[in-house]
Amino acid sequence: MTLGTPSSQAYGEPWYWDNRYAHESAPFDWYQKYPALASLIHLYVPHRHERILVVGCGNSVFSEDMVNDGYEDVVNVDISSVVIEAMQTKYSNCQQLKYIKLDVRDMSPFQAGSFAAVVDKAKFGAEGSSEQPTRALTDPILLDESGSSVEDVLGKNPDVHYIYVCTK
């Protein structure tokens, strides 16, 4: 590791993200932008009036694009107070978008069942073999009780990322 380069282990720390967003204010979408995933979102979240949670929102325009596509109630959470304050200011005139500083490991501010869907598109696959079967983007991969069936189906590929859409 190069001196001054934080490891990915710091990704779970608010200070890492506060520092990053204080120095990099341009919008950034991890892995995919909304237009590339819209068909998947439409499939699993067809009712655009329902409340949706986007975790680890950062300063992405993903949620803005969801609103532009007709979604009416998109709640965004992030561990960084710097990015949440910036996004609250940026979207202060957009009632469909809400931004809340929150560590998703503690969802106690929300009542159980208060969201029709939860979207997380910032998960990265584990390193390993590059062999993987071809799958359609909209083909669901159901998790078993241990949550390991994703890797069983897709293999270990460093070029794979996952979007998790959890629905009621």
C-alpha cells in the first residue's frame, strides 16, 4: 500500500467518505448509472409511487434519474455527513428526494416495512476466477440461507458487481 492511500477497509468509516467528498465534489456513480439499470429497477420496483431506500447514495445522480423516470419517494442514506449535507442542499427543491445521514448497520430510525424496495448497487464481487456463465441482467439470483448462492451461480470474478434490490 502506498503511503497516504487508504485501504478499502476504510470504506466503512465515516471519516474516509467525509474526506473524499470534501475533496471530490463532482457527482460519481459507482459501477453503473441509472439508465443501464432502469429495466432491472422497473422489473422489481414497478410501482413508482412506493417509498424506496437507496443505501450508500454518495453524490450519485442515480436517485435523481429515478425521480426523472417517475419514482415519487426516494430516500437516500449515506454514512458521510459531508455528502448528505451537499445533497440536501443540491436537492432542496425536489420533494421526491430525501437525504439522511445514516449508517445502514443501524436502521432503527425507520419502522420495519417502511420501504417497498431497498437498492444497493455498490457491492463488488470477490476476486478469483474470471469464468462466469452469461446471465441476463434481469434474471434474479435467489440467496440461500447463508447468502452464498450468488457466488455459486456467478463464480468469483473481479469484474462482476452486484445490484441488490430487496422488495417486500
